[in-house]
Amino acid sequence: NKRVKIKTILDESPVGKEVTLMGWVRTKRSNKNVSFIALNDGSTITNYQIVADPTIISEDILKKCATGACLKVTGTVVESQGAGQASELNAISIQVLGEADPEKYPLQPKRHSLEFLREIAHLRMRTNTFSAVFRVRHALAFAVNKYFNDKGFFYIHTPIITASDAEGAGETFKVTTLDLKNPPLTKDGDIDYREDFFEREANLTVSGQLEGELAAMALSEIYTFGPTFRAENSNTARHLAEFWMIEPEMAFYDAEDNQDLAEDFLKYIIQYALDNCGSDLEFLDKRLAEEEKGKPQDQRSEMGLVEKLKFVAENEFVRLTYTEAIDILRNSKPNKKKKFAYLIDEWGADLQSEHERYLVEKHFKKPVILTDYPKEIKSFYMRQNDDGKTVAAMDILFPGIGEIVGGSQREERLDVLTQRMEEMNIPQDEMWWYLDTRRFGATPHAGFGLGFERMVLFVTGMSNIRDVIAFPRTPGNAEF
Ligand code: 4AD
Ligand code: MG
């Protein structure tokens, strides 16, 4: 008997047929006459009910069908007597593929806290919440590839090991084969990287953008979708040391084309999840509603999860410049008693997350595309505007998340770019390959980066970024 997935049975409801299911026991209820086993195989959020008659299935086997055990069940699909499900399986035979000692199995058939589940990340995907999150994450990743493929963009796999620090923030993880306790030294006493595997210093990539720009100068419209690494020591619910980023890069696009693409793309992948993850989103919607009940009234969100996703997918984002945003913030009173912890009095200051959240959650109540930031607080590669003070940057801010996208039109003018690099102390000789794109066949181009986990957070309604990636890497966490 070939295995059939629970999702297939629910979709096709093959009443009268004999099928074989394989999956893990979520719960078991027994009385003298019958045992009910809720089986889950991960294909869908729904547990499938197995009805086991103790005159057919031995007591010894039934005892082993404890929470966490893995079973192979052959039986007949019958119409269900109980409410809640259309069909169930009358077991003819049960084979216990893998036992789980109920005394030792950490997952009990009750609600565990997300903090506790983070400690057992190797098992947490076996819960309803996490299996739903990872099915939605999969759907979003698929939607990303589908969106760009349908638009004729090419997927470029940029390197994970590189020598460049694209964002220039100096927060890279070093990659070396040298014994750093006893490294080879140069005459001057510095570490001699010529003896290293790559014969130079190297690090894990912080962004595929610069290599993406090289590809866009040949294939016109490309995207990368890969892991990126940042050794920033920010222990927040929005930061990971290893996260996945989607970075499209397009020749012949200006800043406005870039904004149009980003808005269309974000709406598309949210709509894709709405269209393809119905039962998981319904479950996560209820989970979030439960969680919200525990919060004080004024901190609860006004919309349910699915309602919020539809709203974002169907409404225009707000677009405004940094300068306009500063004016709004200066004139705002975020709550009656106190102002922001950090007041923005001067044009030029970077926005703190409380400012971003005020703009999206209180003032506009919509996603916001913020553009034209002061050049001092943005990266060297962003195109300078004619005012000499701002660059053609864009950040997209989402309710409940803050910054979800960062991007810009790129500086394609060699003289302006090299002058900016000089001002920012970025060594030009090491970036000769990047500058070559400005020397040979330069053209206006633009791109952006979407932090994939921040999008998964938004769509699943989870509140900590550690709960939307299978094995989060954060300060002090890299065990498995
Ligand atoms: O704003 P960032 O640093 O921009 C870049 O890396 C550009 N090279 C992108 C481009 O133009 N091609 O990062 C882009 C996005 C952020 O908006 C955020 O969503 C996410 O990446 N991000 C993080 N997500 C999780 N953990 C972190 N530590 C993150 N840092 C950035
Ligand atoms: Mg950014």
C-alpha cells in the first residue's frame, strides 16, 4: 500500500477506499471500546482522525501510539460521525515506525510558550504553529521566484564568501583557515593573509547587491535570493545574524521605477499567500487573536491577520520624502504625555524604529515608502540627488515590522561615485571590479533588498523573527 498524504485525503475524500497514512501522533483518546488518534503528517495543518478498534489493533500497539510516535496506518476511509471533519480512517493495521516515550518527549498535547519551543527548535516544527509558519514561508519563497520568473528576471546566485563589505558597516563574519591563536605574521607584525586559503581576507556576504549590479549590467533584470550574514550585536525581535534577502537589480530603472516594482512585488507575494495558504493563515489568524487578548487594549492591533494582509495587498502605499517625514514627526504628539524618546530636532538624523512605527502605525496606518534620505546616513552607492544633500534611497516601512525593504537608484556616474567613496574612506583599488561597471557601458540602474524573514513575520503574524526561520542564528545561538 502506497502512502497517501493527509492533504490529499482531505482534498479528495475517497470514502470507501483503503489507504495508508504515515505521520506523527498529536493526541490519543481511548475508552474501552475505541481509541481515537489524531495523526499529522505536515502536509496540512489538519490532524486526521484514526479510529482504532481494540478487537482489531492490539493493546500493545495502541499503548505505543503515544504523542510524538510515528505511525504507518492502513485503513478504510469512512464518513465521519463527529462534527469538524468530513471523513476519518477505520484502522485495519497500525505499525509503529518510531516510538516516543511520553515521559521523555518534550512536546505535550497542550500549548507551550514560544520561548520554550525556541529552546527545542529541533522539535518545534512538529507543532501546529511552527508547521504553519514553515508552510507559509515555503509559499512565500516560491512566490518570490514565480514573480520574478514571470517578469523575465534571472535568478543570480551571488557568492556567500566574498571580500567585499557591500554595506560598508564593518559587521562581517570573517572566513579564514589560519590558526588565529598562532597566525603567520608579516614583517610589520600584521597577520599575513597571503598564507590564508583565499590568499587574502574574506568574509561572509552581507548583501549580494554589488555582484547583482554586475549581473544587471549584462542581463538587464536580475534578482538574488540567498543567505546574508551580519555580525551586528543587536538582540532584537527583528534582527538575525543569518537572514535571507531578496535583491532585484535592474538596468534602465530610475528611483520611481524601483518604487513601483517594490510595491507591486510585495503585494504580489502577500496575495499569493492569501490565495495559497488559506488553512494555515486561518490558524495563524486565530493564534494571533488569542495572543492579542493578553495585551492591554491600546496595544492591540485594529485588524485581524488576514484582514491586515488583504488591506496591504489591495491599497496603495504612501510615498513621501525623508524631509516630509521629519516635518510630520516634529509636529506630532505620539501620546498625550510624552514625546518620542529620541526627538528629531535636526534634519539629517537617522530615524529610530519608534519614529518609523509612528509614521506607519499611527499617522498613515499604511505601508510607507520613504525616499530621498540625507546622504550622510546612507550607503556610498546611492545616487546623489541634484540638491547635493540627499540620495535617491528608499526604505519601505510596514506596520508592526518597521523597515522591511531598503534600496535605491545607484550612482552610475564614475566621478560622483569615486568622490563619495573618497569622502567615506572606501578603498577604490579594492573595488576596481565594481567601478569597471561605471567605466564600461554605465547606465542608470536601481534595486532593493527585501529581508525575507521580516516578510514572513508580517504574513504569519508572529512577533519574534526567531520564530520564522527554522534555526535562528543570534548572539550566542548556533548549536543546531
Ligand atoms: O537595508 P539593508 O541593509 O540593504 C541592503 O543590504 C542593500 N544592499 C539592499 C539592496 O539595495 N540590494 O538590508 C535590506 C533589508 C532590510 O530592509 C531588512 O528587511 C533586512 O534586509 N535586514 C535584516 N533582516 C534580519 N536581520 C538583520 N540583521 C537584517 N538586516 C537587514
Ligand atoms: Mg536599511
